[in-house]
Amino acid sequence: METLLTDLRFAARTLRKSPSFTALAVLCLALGIGVNTTIFSVVNGALLRPFPFEDPDRLVMLNGTYPKNGWDDAGLSYLDFRDWQAGSTSFTQVAGYDWRSLTISDGDEPERLAGGSVTWNLFPMLGIRPQLGRGFRADEDQPGAEKVVLLSDELWGRRFNRDPAVVGRSIRVNDEPRTVVGVMPPRFKFPENNELWVPLTPLMHATPRNARGISVIGRLKPGVTLEQASAEAAAIAKRLEAQHPVENRGWGGRAADLRERFIGDETSLVILTMMGAVSFVLLIACANVANLMLARATARHREIAVRAALGAGRARIVRQLLTESVLVALMAGAVGVPLAYVGLKLIDASIPPEDALPYYIHWAVDGQTLAYTLAVSLLTGVVFGLAPALQASKSNLQEALKEGSRGSGAGARRSRLRSTLVVAEVALSLMLLVGASLFVRSFMNIQGAKAGFDTAPLMTLRFYLPGDRYDSTSAKTQRVEDILRRVEALPGVQAAFASNLIPLGGGGNGGNVVVEGRPVEAGDEPKIFWAGVTPHLFQTIGVPLVSGRTFTDAEGFDSSRVAVVSEALANKLWPKANPLGQRFRFADDTSNHWLTVIGVARDFQYAQLDDREVDPAAYLPYPYHGAARNTGLTIRTAGDPAAVTAAVRREIRASDPALPVFEAATMNKVRETSYWQYGLFGWMFSVFGGIALFLAAIGVYGVIAYGVSQRTHEIGVRVALGARGRDVLRLVVGQGVALALVGVAVGVLGAFGVTRLIASILFDVSPSDPLSFAGVAVFLTAVAVVASYVPARRAMGVDPIVALRSE
């Protein structure tokens, strides 16, 4: 310990004597460590930190599978869920939940909330207990049971001022009284960002066996593996298929890791890609500082030789030099922590409020992150310090002590090592910059993607139809018709339509269809997208009809058996026939009601812009399939669409004051929200690439400048023998360009392999995009030319007399 303290004091004194070197080394490493700490916080919060449940490794998702359509993570119907629950032996408990829009309408203005219906045993199985009151009882999760509700901590604080007397109080949820039985712990919002929960069985017990919407979680018994549980799930599904061949034909089952559902493969890929990118940045920073250390070791070769002559062994010298490098790395780590804090704040600011992260994902510069930063700093100090320390400790003692000796042999070795490090820097920088270019181009492509309609004059919002009085299709339809009549009468409103679909904003349904006169085997029917819409859909968004007509007002607000189909659907179902007058029905429609095509409309993007293809679509009258409680309103205006928001809210309140209005936004805002992830990836990779480029430029400059200082005598001789300035310039810049070209060649090969890993998260750009590869290669080469030019200018000014005399 005494020797270590001595080494630390000597290292600190040595670094203080070279403030420029120390500042540059700390800056380079701080950038690398800072971005690493930032992304590790994200990795830790999203992928490494266990779910906030009791013994989460024993929890698994139970999914329905339908191999014909490639589905392996479908939900279960209520009846199948109960059969799985009763028939499984691999689990101590099986519980279910479903997402549900819930509205609180007592007291303040009605508020629509993300809520859920859960079985009574779900939260106890997760090991989560209310902070106030109690959870649901088994008798409350039965048909006809007393209506109860659980509140989130956030909702309790925001709406009820944290009043403990809220437990036992009756509040109106979806326009019916429910008794508050408990308040869940802070930050708990299962499954993602829910704010209140109701029992599942009273709401779902009467749903048919083919209504598969319940997510199911099981807790494995001790000793039972995921594979065994999955085999049992498949066996239960097979048994149910035999018992209920109509509803369950072709359906299987499996058990899956919880992270597969809650995190997802694509999210994991993005986060791990970011971690790989910042690891490249840190490697570049290490290479840069290693180059600085090599240059500094050359300047200190006589000092090291004197220490060796006085009895210091090679191991002792290496330890001293490593102490200096580790001290530099620790200082860089201290600077990198506040940089990471700023980086996390910028990431948070880039995530729209409407796309809030699930409650179980939380990143911060916490104890685990600080421990990681310390470990990375120590490792980094060893990585960039070891090679220079070993090189410095191999100096020839007699040669080093000779006055004026440059240690030519050691100098050549160091020069080769420095050049190799610069080649590595350029190669890694190219790989990062190519990735940045691909993400930026993806962002630009999706920004310019065609939606198929003009988004500028459109305003959107949603309202919810809660309570028993909106159970019937006619009640929902009448209310929506009244709201549309009021809204379309407002000044500045040109047209409006209602649907659970908001173009680019989600909604709609999917289903398999049977075409009249074309029988197919059950399960092999074509799959389409469909939405129930009121009249004026195409007038509102400005999409023309190719042929036929749209709904009349009477058809649009009635359960008329007519449909307007997209061109894609017409071409898919009737490629060689006139689609007008053709009939189709949904495969799961037991009433066998046929729908007649009355019009064909141009394709438009009804889903998010990053969907590669627009699925075939059918637009049906609004009341079809019972109408939707969660209804979207899309409004075409003559002026600024945001200007009508307040007036539209007033008209909805005038129609029914109990209806909550939410998610009000212009269609341009909806459009932007649909691709914010690409912007985040683009700017993050651009930051990583910019840091890499800065470090690579410093590396090239350092190597060339060092080479010029080492070749002063040679350059002086060349000038004395008649070499002109441009010859010297070509000589020096050529060395930098040669290093850059080798690095570019290596980087291109590496990038061709690495970019294949991110192909699935790019939009409309190839992972081997020639523009990105060629542009980055040329740009990096140009940076190397600029970085080499400054020392080259210095070499051009070498006075041959002075250079020769100094030797």
C-alpha cells in the first residue's frame, strides 16, 4: 500500500507537470466513458435490472399460437384461460389481465385513463401488495360481484390529494359506482402505465371462446423448467382443440420468458446496438490516449532509462506507468459521470410524453451505474496504458543514456504501434459513421414517406363512451352521430368522420375473410384490415375513390351490409374482375352476413408510417360489429387545425358532459409521433459518430505530428538537396492519407458485417447502402487530409541548417 501511494503521488506530480497532455487525455477518455455510462444506464434499466416482482425468474407468459399465420404470442380467450388454469400442473398459480379504457367521471372533468382488468390473484402472484387498503378478493372476481376498483399511487395523488379516506369511498368508473378497496405502491402501473384496475371475470366471463384478448402469466413450481411448462401448454391447447374444434382449430400454446412480451426483440436489438456503438467509441478513445502515451513515453525515454540504471526493474517501471494511466482514466471517469447525466436527460427529452416508457423501465446514474463506470475506468486505464508501458520499459539502456540518442529501434516499434492504433481508430469511426448515416437516412426517409393523404389540415382527438347506457350499438351510434353533427356545423370545419381508427394514430381491426364463390379451408382465408367508419371518411382525409361510391348518411350510421375497399384489397381478392358488386364476409361471422362492395378507394397509410406495406383494407359502416366505445374523431379544417380544438371539446361536452376527451393533436403531430424513435436513433448515432470522428482526427494529427518531429533531420536533408515545399507537403500528407485509406478499407469490411445486424430497424434504406458507405469513406479521408495538413505545413517550414545542426 505504501508503494502504491508513492506511485500515485509521483503520477499526480508527473501529470501536473504536463497539463496539456493530461487535459487532452482526460477529455478523450471522458467522452468515451461518458457515452458508455449513458447507454449502460439504459441497458441496465431496460434489460439487466430484474422486473419489480417477487422472484421474477419463475414468472412466464402463457401464449396462444397459430402457426398458419405465424402468431406465437397471442392472448387467450376467457374460457380457454380458465381451462388452462384448471388443467396445468407446472404452475403454483396462473393469472390473467387485459388492457381496458376506464373513465373517472365524478368531481372534476371526466378523465379517460389507461386501466386494466385483472384476476384477483394476479397482484399477489407478482408479490405486489397495496400500500393502502387491500387487493381484490376471490369473491369480487366473480360474475355479478360487488363492483370494486384499485387506484395507482399517481392517480391517488393527482385526483384524490392522497386522502387516506379514499379507501371505502364510492367513485364513478365508466359511469357506474365502484368502491375503492386499495391504493397500489408508488411507481406501480402494471402492465405498463395503467392507473387503475378492476376485476376481470365480471367483464369477460360472457365473451366467446374465440375472443382471444387475455394475457396470461404463470408462476413455475420449483424444479419446473420453461421447456416443461411450454410442453404442457402445447398439450393443453391440443386437448382444447379436440374438445372445441370450431373455435380452437389450429391453435396451440407455449410458455415464454417474461422479457419476450414486456421488452421485445426489436427493443433489445436497438439497445444492444447502442451499447456496441459506444463500446466502439471507448475503444477509439483508448487508442487515442494510447497514442498520446506512446508519444509521451518517447519524450521520457531518458528518464525511464535513468530509473532502470538506478535499479528499477521492468515490472516496477510498468507498474508506475500503469498507475499514471489508471489515474488519467479515473479522472476521465469522474468527468464522464456528469456527461452521462446530461445524456440521459437528453434521451428523456427526446421521448414524447404520449409514448412514456413502461413503469418497469427506469434509468438513472445510480449505484450500479457508478460501479460500472469505476470498473470501466480501471479497465480502460489498463487497456490504453499497458502497451505504452511495455514499450517504454523495453528501452535499450545504453542507447537511451547516450546524449542525443533517439532510440531508433524502439522508435520504429512505437511508430508501427501508433500507426496501427490510428488505423483501428479510422476503421471503428467509419463503422460508427456508416451506422449514423443509415439511421439518419432512415429518419429522413420516414419523414418524407407518403401517407397517401394531406395531413396539414387535419385535427384528431379521441373520446370514450362509458357505462351501461352505451352498451347498445344504437346508443353509441346515436351519440357519435350527434357529436359529428355538432362538430361539422362549427365555423372552419369542412368535414369530419368518427371511427376507432385514426389514420397514422392506431385503431381498426383485423380478420380473415371468405370471398363469395371461392371456398377455402378454415384458417387459410385471406387476412385483411378493417374499420367501422362514419360517412365522410374519404372527404375528410382527401382520398379519392377509384370507382363506385362511398356510404350515404343512412348507410354510414346503420348496420348496412356494404363496404368500400382499398385498391390493394380489390387487387388481392378480385385481381381479374370488377370488384363493384362482389361480396365477402368475415370467417368468424357466424351469422353469415355478406358484405357488398360499393366503392374502391385509393390506398392510404392507416397505420404508422414505418409499416413497410399497406395491408389490404375494408371500410364498413360505423355500427358494424357493435361500434367502438373508444372513438377517434378526425376533422378537416379550412385554417389552423389546432384552432378548433377548444370548440370541438365544448361541443362534445354539450352532447354529453360525461364523455372524456383525450389525445387531442393535429395530424402532423400524430405523424411526427409515429416515427420519433428514428430521430432518436439518428441523433444518438450522430453523436457517437461525431465523437469518433473527433478522436480519429486527433489520432491522425498526433501520429503525423509525431512523425514530423522524428523526421526533422530527414526533412532537412531533403530540403537541403533541393526538395520543394509541395514535395514535403505531399510526403507528410501522403502518410496520413495512407493510414486513413487502410483504416477505411478495414472499416468498410467491418461495416458490411455490422450493419446487417440493424437491417430490421432501418426504414427504406439498405444496410449496405452505397451512398452511406462511399460518402463516409470520402469524408473520413478528407478529415485525414485536413488533420495531416497542419503538421505538413510545419514540416514545410523546416530550416535545413537548423535541422542539421541540431543533429
